[in-house]
Amino acid sequence: MSFAALLKTRPVDDDERVTVADADDTANVDDTANADGGLPVIWHVIVDIPFLDGPFRRTRLSLDEASEALSKRVERATVVERVLRALRSISDADDWQVTISWKGVRAERDGESYERLEQELRAAGFDDGDFQIRVEYARSWGML
């Protein structure tokens, strides 16, 4: 199975069937174990929502510089909140695992349709700087 065909494989549980779309997305082929005879693929979607570059803590700032830096952080936190709300409204599930660090917010979930997530977030007005979607996949015997 080619990597392009693998990317079109939808997430499934071990007892469900996998649907693989052909190259022009007009017909679906039913495949219980992928074309190469492997096990069903489970997608792990990671949505990173970065804060501004650099650490929050800085020294030797003037009052104006500190005020401006804090205002930028608050604006960015508002964007992060809007992206998280959009994820909740787009996704049918509410079992996202969210981690907050000084770099940003990361939301992770198994079995989410990453193509639809990206399309819906872009349709909601978000751009490349607002979020980044990464995809990992696993088979029943472990991560690849």
C-alpha cells in the first residue's frame, strides 16, 4: 500500500472495517485489513496551538515594553481559546487530552478525522500561525 493510500485510510477500532478512498475520492473500497494485509490503523491527532516565541519571563524591560508584551500574550491566549472552542464544536468527541506549557497548548486524541479538522479550522478563519496538526498512527501491536 502506498503512503498516499495509507493517509486516506480512516481510523477504526480493531473490530471495524477500514474504508480506503481511491485517488479521485469518487469511489470507496472496503478493506478490513488494509491493502497490504496489515492490521487496522488508528490515527493519533495532535493539534499544537503555539504561544508567542520565547519565554514569558524577561528582564530589564521598560513599563511600556512590559505592557506591550503582556498585551500580545493576552491577544494570543484569546486566539488559543477560540481554536480550542472550535475543536470542541468540530469534533464529535469530548475526550481530547489537553496540555498547557510555556510554548503553547497541545490537544491530542485518537481516532479523529484530521483532514476534516484542518478543513473546518481553516473554514472558521484560522491560519497556519494559529494551529498545527500532526498525525501519528498505530496498529494494534504499537506505534510506528
